[in-house]
Amino acid sequence: MTGIPSIVPYVLPTSRDLPVNLAQWSIDPERAVLLVHDMQRYFLRPLPDALREQVVSNAARIRQWAADNGVPVAYTAQPGSMNEEQRGS
């Protein structure tokens, strides 16, 4: 299995880059769930070191916010033994 090719560095968006919240939605911790998706080494390894560190740090901060606010967390995971066909490549 060849894996995911290296990813060209890019700048993550900041809050200034997000669209205007026209609906004025806010997070209701009693009705929310945090989904942590594809945060496995297989998917993170192709990222440049600095970008990977930023992504992991941001995910950890969001995960901590969820824990502090009683928001349940769900994780996706793919078995490490999957081949390219099973991964949908």
C-alpha cells in the first residue's frame, strides 16, 4: 500500500475567515456532539510537521472544550490493516 502522498503546506483558516453567522447559531452543549474524524497517524502523517502540530493542537483544544462543557465525543477510526480497495482508493 502506497499511502497518502505528502500534502503541500497551507495556512489554516482563522475565525476572521469564517462566513458570517447569519442564523446567529450558538452551540448548545446539551444538544451537541463533537465528531473527531480521521485523526489517525495514517491521515496525519502526510501533513507537514508544523501543520500537523497545529491540527492536532486545535483538535485537542476543541476536545478539551467538549469535556469541560459535558459535550460527548465520538471518534471515527479505520482498522490499520485495511488495504487500498477497502479504504476506497
